[in-house]
Amino acid sequence: MFGLFNKKTKKKFKASCDLSGSILDRESAYLLSTAQVISSKKFWDSKMTEPETMTYTEAHFKSGDQTATNIRNMIFKKYSAQDKAWVISDAHLHLFDIDESNAKELANQWWDSEGTEMPGEVSSSLTAMDDQEFENYKNYAVNEAGRRMVQL
């Protein structure tokens, strides 16, 4: 009876979307690899035309501003620097051409481990990508993403 009030309750596992920061529940979580994230043109077009980045995108395309291009490069590096699992919300799935059922299955496994286990194919995706392919994705993200949204 004396131990009744001393029980430590296990905290409920919480996760947030790596793209938006929004809190996720198990049903809305999907797991992507870094390669899946950086290879998506839709993702880069969206990222480079967000309100926080649109100024750099406009300066890059309208005046060839080198500082703006460097910032776009830093944004690419932010997303490509770590080969990791990306937990994303179902609200962002439209940005990626992926097998959604596989991404959901991986997220469920990750959720069951409370975020401690990362599937190998997700956590080492960049090592499977050749250098030229990586450079092509980088070139699109830095030099082309968002072009159609800028009035020249």
C-alpha cells in the first residue's frame, strides 16, 4: 500500500515531424531516408519557396546574388549532412515519390522501439548513392528549385 503513490508512470512516447516540428501520433508518422528527402524535386521546390527562403530564391534567380546562392547551398547541406531517418507527418507525403506503405511500416517499427531503432536501409541511404547522383540532387536544390515561382 505504501508503494501505491511511488509508482513511476512511464511517459508516453512523443515524436515530432522533422520537417515542420509538429507533434505526431503513431498514425500520422512516416519514416524516410535522407536519400528520399534530398532526391525529391517537389520537396526542394516547396522548401526554397517557403516564406523564410523565398527572398533568397528571388535574389538567386533575379540578380544572380552569390550570397543568396550560398544560403541555398547551406539549406541543402542542412538536409543532406546527416544520413538519418526522417520522421515526417502524413501532411508532407505529397512531396515525395515513395512507397508509402513501406514508409509507414518503417515508422511503426521505429515507433515500437520508441525512436531507438533505425532500419539500416534508412540510416545508411547516402552511402548507397553515387557521387554524381548526389551532385545532381544538390545542383537542382541549389540552382533550380523554386524557379517557376519567381517572376523574372
